[in-house]
Amino acid sequence: VQLVESGGGLVQPGGSLRLSCAASGFNFSSYVMSWYRQAPGKERELVAIISSGGGTTNYGNPVKGRFTISRDNAKNVVYLQMNSLKPEDTARYYCYPPLGYWGQGTQVTVSS
């Protein structure tokens, strides 16, 4: 299993970023996919989750209405569109299939 997250960076409050996670080594279209994040000194928290077919999504309360998870099963990629970013969104973001594997993550820093 390989998970490669990308798209992070430094952005000002109110800005947007789109994260991508390229997955390989498993039957991607059969699995729920999630995005998690972890800020320094804090536990990893669930940000968003999408069903295997993409028709059902759920979000953590802190990001509802601002973030959108989506997936492209033809490309084995899951996305996280993040709008109206806040300093408290600063964290390392990881995609996760329920297989016990994690990638390196991508750092998102929201600061003026």
C-alpha cells in the first residue's frame, strides 16, 4: 500500500488549498477513504470521509461547510478542497484507507 499526499503549503487566512492523495497497492474503489489531520501536540483527528463510490460524505464539525472531500476512482485519487482556511486548520494532513497504512502527509500552514 502506498499513499502519497500533496498540495499542502503556506496560505493566508481565508485562502484555499486543494490536497490530493494518490493511492496504490490496494483495490482503491472498494474502500472508504478519509482525510485526517494532526497539529503539533494534538491527537490525529478525522477531517472528512467518503464512501467507496463517492456518493456519501461526512465531515468533522470544525470543517463543515468549508471543506469538500471527493474521489476519482479511475485515477485512484482522493481530494480535499479546503476553503475559508483558518489558522486553526494548520496541521499535517493524511489520507487513510481502513488498512492500517499511513503516508507521509502534507503540511498545511495557515498564517498571515
